[in-house]
Amino acid sequence: MNPDEPEDDDNTPEEEEWQLYSTAGYAAAEDPWEDLVEVEDDKEEEEEWFDGDDFETNGQTLDWDSPPCPAPLGIAHMIRLGTCNHCLHRVGGRRTEETGEKGGAALRAEAFAKDKELESFEAPDLCPLCENLFEDVDNIVERIVEETGELDHGSLQVGVHVPKDLIQEEDRIRTRHAAPGSRPLKAAFSEAVQTGVSARMDGVEFVKERPDLMILIDCLTLRIDVDIRPVFIYGRYRKLDRGIPQTRWPCRACRGRAEGCEACEGTGLQYPDSVQDLIGEPFRLVLSAEDTSFHGMGREDIDVRCLGRGRPFVLEAKRPKVRRTDLEEVMEVVNSNASGKIEISDLRWTNRSEVSRIKETRAEKSYTIRFSIEEPPEESFIVESISNLSGVTLEQQTPKRVSHRRAEKKRKRKVVSIDNVVVEDNEVQFSVRCEAGTYVKELVHSDEGRTVPSVAGVLGSPCEVIWLDVEDIHAD
Ligand SMILES: [Zn+2]
Ligand SMILES: [Zn+2]
């Protein structure tokens, strides 16, 4: 935000601005996993039949006429292909006392007992269905337990990236030879990992959406990434002091680099305080989070107070190691640390969808505004002229002060009501309620005729805004 930010709570989304100044613009907070294929929805079911691409094992073309599992010949065929015990169990289609690798071992022993030759058959070492991926399950489970042990979490989601050619090959073999309804590789692998993790950690729950922790396993590199999902807190803030920007504002001289510069005394900040940090820092500490993002229902200018019931906001705490805390306690810490500057209330836990709601809500707002007038006319004329603006629709050309970063356009905004017009010598104060997105200072001084009608216009004398307070945001 700039010091000349419109004080009008303009809710028009401005991507550019968010990305520049928000610590992690909402726009940038895209889900890095969104391209992830849901494990359960593994539907790469291209029907693919014999294509002449014969498997050759020990110089012999395999007999494609062998029946699929669970027929004993089908199982024997899978063994000859080099299928590992894990995969044998999942494609065999036979009930065994044990599952997973042990289940497969049982099927293998059974097959060997039926066909002695099978045992001496030199099958390939690498399982064609999984390339021995299941051998890594224990190792992967171990690392997941290590990496998540310190974290507070109730729910996990596992995502698995399997190389595409392996998936295709596995699917091809499974389609022909596996028992109907066999679990595909990805789902089976994910399940094996989940079973392993559940056995090692108490009370862990696996979910398909909105997990606390997202675990991505890359089966090619065996790399594991743990994505700690943010937590969201809704509340309302009152800004009692002028000179505090809503979001953290990087130093202009050094562009907010971590070590700062002389101009910002090493803080990296243009202003030491921001609503974001006055609220966010106590939460960041309590939740052991890396950073915060602040989403307000609109915003007020740096020199504008926000009173009344306060402005709704959602605080996003990123990569929190702790996910739950007593909101009342943190609220007291915030309110006592920021005493005289800001005050928060109505806290509750929420989720990302409320961020969109907050950003999209276009609420009417009430303000008190005070201005000076160069040549004040009669008091009664002032009161009557200003009161007569109640109910008018303003035509507002993009103010000059923001025109360098906003498209030039004309908007229409309604003045819902005006009252409490008070005249004191050459200063005038009044209350106004208007539509979301009204440029309120311009309503007074007219921005050189770019806002019509205006207070300066009806009074026939230049007016200068002294201060402005948001009295209420008519939402929630
Ligand atoms: Zn296998
Ligand atoms: Zn600096």
C-alpha cells in the first residue's frame, strides 16, 4: 500500500498490489498440490489389448493365452514375470490370511507347491508392476514419522508421484493379467505407506481434503515433502491510531530485504507497526508459524482510523508447528501489546474459503470526516448543502493520487446518507454512509472536479480533509 492509498475500502482486487506488498499475496497462495492426481481417483483406464509388444523372458515369448488371476495359471504367470510379493498379493485376487508382502509370499508358496518348476524359473529381479517400489515403504514411513513427529497435526493426506511410464506399464500388465478389481499401483502404494504410518503414530487420521499436513512422495527420487497447511483465524480489528498501515510495508529504500538498511534501521520496514504484525506476530509466536498473511475486508488508508465494531479480517498463519491455541489468551496478548494502536475481537478459527468471502464482500461503510474550508459561507447554508448530498449518486473519476496504478475510469457510487453536520469556524465535520468503493476524501474536496457532485462544489470553495475515521463496516 502506498501512503496515498484510497481510504475508501476499495474492495476491487488488485493482484499487482497484493503480490507486491502482501507478505504472500493471496494470489500467490495457490495450492502447490493442485496438479496432484487424487490417489483414489486413479482412473487411467485406457482399454488396451494385445498390441504385439510381447514380453520376453529367458528368450521365450510368454503365453498370452494364460488366464488372468486369480486362476492358478494366472498367478504362475505373474510369478514368471517377476512380480514381487506385494504386487502378487494386490493383483492375485485371492484371499489370504495376511495381507501385503506376507499375503503375496503365501500365494507364491502355494504356487510353488503346485508347480515345482516355477520355483526354479529365473524370473527378472525387478518387479514389472512396481519396479520394487514397495521395498522402500518402510524407509519412507520412517522418514515421514521423523519429519512430522515434532508437528502438531490431526490429519494427513498422502500424495504420490509415480513416473508415468511405470504407471502405464503397470496398467498394461494389470489390465491383462490381474484379477478383476485389483488396486492400481499408486493407490496400493499410498495405502501401504498409510498403513505403515498408522502403525507408528497414534491417532493419525488420513483425509482426502483439507489435511493439516500434506505429504508428497516422489517415487522416482524417493523425495518426501511435508507441506504444513496454514491455519486461519477470523476476527475484527479496530485501528485506534493513525499512521499504521494495514499490511506489512516493506522499506522503500531496500525493498524490505531481511537485513534491512540504514533508512529502516535494519527492520526492512517502512513503518515499524502494521495491523498485520500487531495481530500476526503474537499468533506467529504461539503457533510457531513461519510467517503470516493478512486478509482484510477492504482496507483503510494509513492515516485513517477504523472504529465501531471494527473491520473483519482473516489472519493466515503459515507452516505452523502448533495448530491450536486458546484464542482468548492470544487476543489479550495482542490487545495489551498494541494498546492504543489496535484492538481485536470476535476471534474464531476458520478456513481458506472465508478469505474469499472476506475479499469479495462489498459492504457499505460509515465514516466521520472533518475538513477545513477556505472561505466558509453561512453556517446554515453549509449544513443544508452538505445534507442535500444525502442520497445522491456520485460520479467519480479515478483519483489523481491513485491514477498511476489504476486504470482511468469513471465509477458511480451512492451516498446512502449524511448526518451530524457540525460547523466550527472554518472547520466542518459530518457523518456519511456510502456504498463500498466510494472515494470518500474526493467526495469532500472533489479532486479538481473529478468527483461530481462534491462538498467543495456545493459550497463553492476549496476544502481540505483533516481526518477521516471509518465508523462502521456494515457486514457480518
Ligand atoms: Zn511389485
Ligand atoms: Zn530498508
